[in-house]
Amino acid sequence: MRRLGELEAAVMEVLWAATGPLTVRSVLGLLTREPELAYTTVMTVLDNLHRKEVVTRERAGRAWAYRAALAREEFDAEAMASVLESAADRGATLMRFIGKISPDELAQLRTLMDEAEESR
């Protein structure tokens, strides 16, 4: 799974915050960028995200309405798993990751690992 570019990430933030599918015009209206983006730029980004299977789309009259294909947490987890899959040394990569998270996050990770182990 590829990482998202800056504009793709901004569009995905809008879709993840939405309660339902959004048209290009709706996404454009909810983006807070200066200068304002062109309609065709947002349409192209959404089309690219659809091609990458990051978003799904359905007809809304003559337009397409888009929604995130995965919840934010699931997308992030898949991105993390993808990094591990491409690592030459998974253990070393995990150690570097652990070294970058806060003590509170490390404690939370331990708790989650314990819970996962108990559920197996």
C-alpha cells in the first residue's frame, strides 16, 4: 500500500470525517486550503484514489459520490503492515519503531499485545 500524498491525505481526512458518501463538489467545499483548489483537481484526486481502491464510489444523480473504502484505523494498520512486509529486517524495523513512540504509547502497545495474546 502506498502512502498518501499531501492532497490525497487532505481529501481522505474529509471523507473519513463524513457520515456518508460525498460528491466532488462537497469534498471541495469541505477542504480548507489556500488557495482554493479547482473542481477538476479534486475530481482527479478522487478518481486516482478510486483507481488505487482507497475510496469507493456510487452514482448520485449524474455525479459520483465517494466514501473511504476503509476506516482510518484500518487504512493506517494496513500501511504499517505494508512497511513491515517490505522491510529487509522486520525485527530491526520494529525496534526502530518502538524507539520512536512515547512511553505511554509503548505501555498501550504492551496492553494491546497482552489482550491479543489472551484472545488467541
